[in-house]
Amino acid sequence: MKKIAILEPGAWGTTLGILLSKKNATSFWYENPQLASKLSKFRENERLPRIKIPKKILISSNLEKVIEKADLIIVASPSFNFRKTLVNLRRFKNLPPLLGIAKGIERETLKFPSQIVEEIFGKIPYAHLSGPGFAKEIAKGKNAKEVLSSKNKSLLKKLKELF
């Protein structure tokens, strides 16, 4: 992987972005322009106090700019907003593989994130990362065991190398 776009990162998405930015070009997208501007200026997610977001991470509300030439898109939206973020992506052609990190299921439909991805995009390469780790601890350098799953073995291999 070379360029990674992370959409709507909260604590977990920000942590992954910080870690992945050490060896990859990484960018964050927020739908809310004021939030994107605030995070870009202060370089700190309030869910991860005293943990700085590196300046080399682009933070923007311009989705096209963030995903342009991305090799991987991490959909970090919480489960209640997961579908909305995917719908925002639907207008773009030739998307790279997606990695979801939402916990839980969609309240209205009781669908898992993987089911929502398949409903919206069909057979796009998709994987899901989940586990018992805590973003704040991992951001501070503690190890954690997470579970990565996908029907796409090639994508799993690439993600294993990435992480």
C-alpha cells in the first residue's frame, strides 16, 4: 500500500492513521468542513487527548482530494453512519479496496458492515478489522491482537503486510 484514505476517523481511525502514516501517505476525510479545519489546525482528535496527528497527514472535507489515487480506503465511520459514508463514495469510479472498522450493526436493518458494502458496491474487495484493542492504548504504542477478515484472500495478504 502507498496511499491510504481514512474516512470519518474517530479514535480508532485516527490511531490507525497515525500508525499507517509512518510508512504510507495517509489522509483523513471529514464530511463536516469545520471539524476538518479544526483538526487540521490543532492536530488533535478530542477522543485521543495529548496524542498529536502528524502534520504529514492531510485532513480535508474534500472527499475527491482525499481518495484521489488511494490504494486503500478505510471506512472509519461508526456503524450508525457507515452507510452514509459509503453512499458518499458511490459516485466515484474505480475505487480501491475498502477496509471497514465499524463496530456493531446498522440499527435500522440489522446488517453488518460487510453486508452494507455488498448492497451498495456489489463485489468490491472488502475486508473488516475488529478486535478487543483500545485506540488510546494502541496509539501510545501498546500491542493488541485484532481480527482481519475478508472473502478476498489477495486483499487479506496485502493488509497483513500493511499492518
